[in-house]
Amino acid sequence: MLEQNNEPKRKYEWLSKWVKMTGERARIDAKVNNTYIVYEKDGMLVKEFPNGDIVPLNKNGDS
């Protein structure tokens, strides 16, 4: 039996892979340099530290 893939096909499938690899690289660089990365999660900006802590940013950009 053939398995069906329920994920929608993208016009540029390579883009999803590239975005994922870019995020992984940012995490590696943050860990090496003991800094953090900032990204959007659930509609709000958060800081993710190398130890795994995730802190939401307030409107001023401070934690």
C-alpha cells in the first residue's frame, strides 16, 4: 500500500528546508557565542537562550 503525504506541496519545497537549516545554524551560533536568538512564537517575540530558556519580549524590547 502507498502512504499518502497530507502535507501541502509548496511551489518552492527547498524553502522550508532552507528556513529550518537557518534556524538551526542560528541556535548553534548563539550557543558558541553565549548569546540568544529572537524569533516569533505564538504571535509574540521571544528570546531563546543556549540553555533552553525562552523569555518573552515586552513592547520595549526588554525581557
